[in-house]
Amino acid sequence: MQGRGLGRHRRGGSKWRLPRATGAAWRARARASPDSATYRRPSNTTGHTHAVAGAAAGALAALALHLPAGVLPLALAVAAAAALLPDIDERGSTVNRRLPILGPLLAHTLHHRTVTHSLFALAVLPALCHLLFPAVPWRWLEVGEAGYASHLLCDALTPAGIDLFWPWPGRLRIGGWVRTGGWAEHVLFLPAFTALAVWGVGRVLGVGRLL
Ligand SMILES: [Zn+2]
């Protein structure tokens, strides 16, 4: 559901031959998809939906992990940032634009919505972060994991779906009708994620039983 469309899949061979779940079949489906306009003309949608969904996931993670209210803003920020991370493989995405060297390199190397949108990434990234930053407590990695997972869920609702089981062939599409930047994203899901974030924050802060 994030920025710059559902993916601008190159038809040439400029990218490395990484294991690809659907390859030509997916590109054909993308062209035939009702959402195919997104492929031809990337939308101007920013990562705000993913950020809000990530914040909601962060609030829920803070609630589940019994994090103190004092660190709640950090939990929201970590999860929201993690929720933007999967689209690092997409040129022009929010996170890709902020990483001058790594962003363009990954956008050139990886196919969008494949390895970075998979269970493989969900499993490997926390371990990698733990190796690089052993002082970071696991609970914070779990908060980031929740934000990252929220991104995969959002993208799985779109017509293009994600390669959740990369490198295994097959594309996951839970809903498949939520177009990037479409009415459902802005009218249904963005308000729903916002409400969920508010509810989670309220529960962590212990604001009233009505929440
Ligand atoms: Zn994505």
C-alpha cells in the first residue's frame, strides 16, 4: 500500500537473477490487473499509511510486551520506521530516498516485493540486527518486527500481493482489492490503523476502561 505504486517491475535484464517467485507470470498479471495503471505511472502516495500501520503495530507490541508508558513514543517511532523498511527495494520510496548509496543499490539489485517482503526477511533481519547491535534488547527488535510485519500485511491486501514465501514460488494476496492510493486505503484502512494506534496507546497509558 506504500508509495510509488505497487512496483515498477523492470522488463529488461538489468537486475540480478535472484530467485523470483512469479517472474514473467507475475508481470503478465500485473499488466492485466485493474491496478496496472500503478505500474505505468507510479502514484505520489507517500509511506504515511505504512507508517501509521507500523505505529499501530508498535502500540500493540508495547502492550503485549508490557513496555512502560515512558518508552511508548520510542516504540511507536521504531515500529513506524520498521514499517517503511521493506520498500527499500523500491526506487523513490520513502526509505529508499533517504539512503543515498544503499537505497539505489538495493533498488537496482532486488525485485520489488520479493525478498524484503518475505518471511525470510522477517526471520533474518532481527538476527542480523542482534549481531550488529548486541546491546539492543530483544524486545525492541520485536517491536521493530511488529512494524515490519504490518507492512507485509498491508501489501498483501493489494492486487499485486507479496512474495511472502520467497524464494518459494507463489504470491500471497489476502484481499487483492485494495489499490495503492485508492479510496479503500484512505477511507477504510488509514482511519482503521489510526484508531488501532490510538486504542493501543490508550491501553498502554491506561487511559480509561473505555479504550
Ligand atoms: Zn511494500
